[in-house]
Amino acid sequence: MGVRISLPVQESNSTMNLKSFVLESYDEMKNKVTWPKFSFLQNSAVLVLVASLIFALFIGVVDLGFENIMTWFYDLF
């Protein structure tokens, strides 16, 4: 049988790992992420607002219709 050699185990310093994680995360967010322009975000927000209002109106009309149908149905009995 041969001699078995194991690699040295590196002891992890949790404080150093946390610090390097935060620094690397900040660097990535600052230099590597492509952020959208503010005008694009405004247009997207307006689109979401309008779509939400249209959807809410649609759900309101459907709810009103079901309410009228159920009222009519219960008045039969």
C-alpha cells in the first residue's frame, strides 16, 4: 500500500468570510450589474398601475354580475 497524503484543512474565519462576501457583493452590484434607466422604471410602474386598475375593474364587474345573479336566484325561493 502507498502513502496517503491529505490536503491541509483550511480553517474558516467566519468574520473574514462575511466581510469578503459583503465586499464582493457590493462590487458586483456596483460594477457588474446592468441597472435600468429611471425613465424605463417609471414607464414600467405606470404600465403596472394601469394594468392593475383594468384588472380590478374587470374583477369588480364580474363580482357585481355574480352578486346580481345570486340575489336573483335566492329571491326565487
